[in-house]
Amino acid sequence: MRKKLKHILKDRRGFSFPLVVAVALALVLILCGISEYLRLCIIASGVRDAVQSAVVATVTDNYSNVYHGIREGYSGGYRPSGSSWVGSVSTGDIYGRLDRNLGLTNESGAHVKEADGAEEFKISGLSVTIQNAPLAPSNPANSPVFAADATIQLEVPVSFGGKTLSPMHATLKVRAKYMPVF
């Protein structure tokens, strides 16, 4: 087989021309598939980074609520209320931050990024869970810390060879927790 292929390629009568064209077209198709895959990976990575930034900002926004607990040796989101402590945490405005950072528009419950008049990606289903540290734990070293978990659905339209294929769906999960430095 190898000798036959070598013979075809060295033939000067033009028999190798269709083979060269077929190989070039196959390489173009493979490169198009790789570039589409890389585009999907870059979008997913960028959205995950933006969600992580928004969740970290939400945790940071809770700083004033967490500060009272840090003074007592743990990082719970509590505030004094009379002679006791009450839980005080906020999920913040993560969609608002994502809209500003990524340039999204709200369309019927989903936040859509458009580029050149076409939908580039869509995010929806944001779920934020704030885990508040326990108030006055018996062992602060092993107790849970103030943390925020966010889950969001990403949908990216996929096209290949001028055809629109079924979109890529991904669930992005991000976790940020508060760690006092001092």
C-alpha cells in the first residue's frame, strides 16, 4: 500500500492531483472541526470565569456582614441584633454583574450575548446557594466557612459547514468562599 501510494505521488502524469485535493479537503474539514471545538471551549471558559468573578464579588460584598463574625474568630455572615446575632447574607446581583461584564441582554428569561447580529451564547438557570458559617462553633478550625455556590446553564449554538447543528449545553458550577487573611 505504501509503495503504491508513493508511486502515485511520484507519477508525473497527473494521477496524484485528485489525491492531493482530497487530502487538502480532509485537512480543511479537520481544521474547521478543531476551530469550532476551540471556539466552544473559549466561550465556556470565558463565561465560567465571568460567573466566578461575579460570585467572588458577591462574597466580597458580604464582607461587612461577615466582619462581625471574624472579630469573634469565625467567618459567618451575622449581625448583632439587640443581645443576639441574626444571619445576614446576600446573594447579590450576579445576573446584573454578568450583563455588565459580558454585554448580555435579557430576552425572555435568558441572558443572551449577540455578535454580528447572531446569537453567540445564552445563559440561564442561575442558582446561588450561600453557605453561612455556623455561629460560635465549638471547633472553629474544622467548621464550615462562608461560601457561595453558583450553577448556571450555558447554551452555545454550533454550526459546521454552513449548517446549524444542535447547540452545546453545559452546566457551569462555581464555588467561592470567604477566607480571612488577617
